[in-house]
Amino acid sequence: MMRQGNLLKAKLAELLHRQVHSNNMNQSKKKFVRKYAKLSAKKSAKPSAQKSAKSNARNLKLALQKLHQKWNLNRYMNRKLNLRVRLLSIPNQNWRLHRLQVPPHLLPLQYPPCYL
């Protein structure tokens, strides 16, 4: 039983190692996966190693999905925010689309009257 547990541990470690070194992985994700690998190695040393290894793999997958969703949402929000800031700071063609959302008295004085 112990040998089987070690084998599963090795397989799980290999899987995590592959995930850590896949392209475009941030430092935070690497830390996250390493932490998870330690936890799962502890768990898979128990008698019910096969079950826990399966559930660990599933939990890791779900946790990574959640992490990705959070990052993507943050990226999306930042992109929106940056676009808004850019539109407010550069007088360009896009400004005409957004000029009605900002009251004239809040506009910077540098804009020519055609933008007001």
C-alpha cells in the first residue's frame, strides 16, 4: 500500500511540475501550485491515497479555474478603466462618443470648444 501511495505521490508531483512549467505562468500561480503540491503530498501519504489523489487533482483543477476567472475579471476591469482614463486624457475621435457622459464644468480647460 505504501508503494502505491508513493507512486501516486510521484505522479501527482509530475502533474504539478508540468503545470508549473507550462508557458505563461505567473509567479503567484507557481506559488499557489507549490503550496497545493505540499498539501496533496501530505494527503496522499494516508491509506486512502488513491481517492485523495483523485480529489486533490479535481480540487486543484477547480481552484486554478477560479484563479483564472479572478485574473480575467481583473484584466477586463483594468482594461475598461484604462480605456476610460485614456478617453478622458486624450482629445481624439473616441472622445466625441463619450463627451455627453461628462458634464462640461468637469472637463479640463485644454479641450477646444468643439468637444464641449
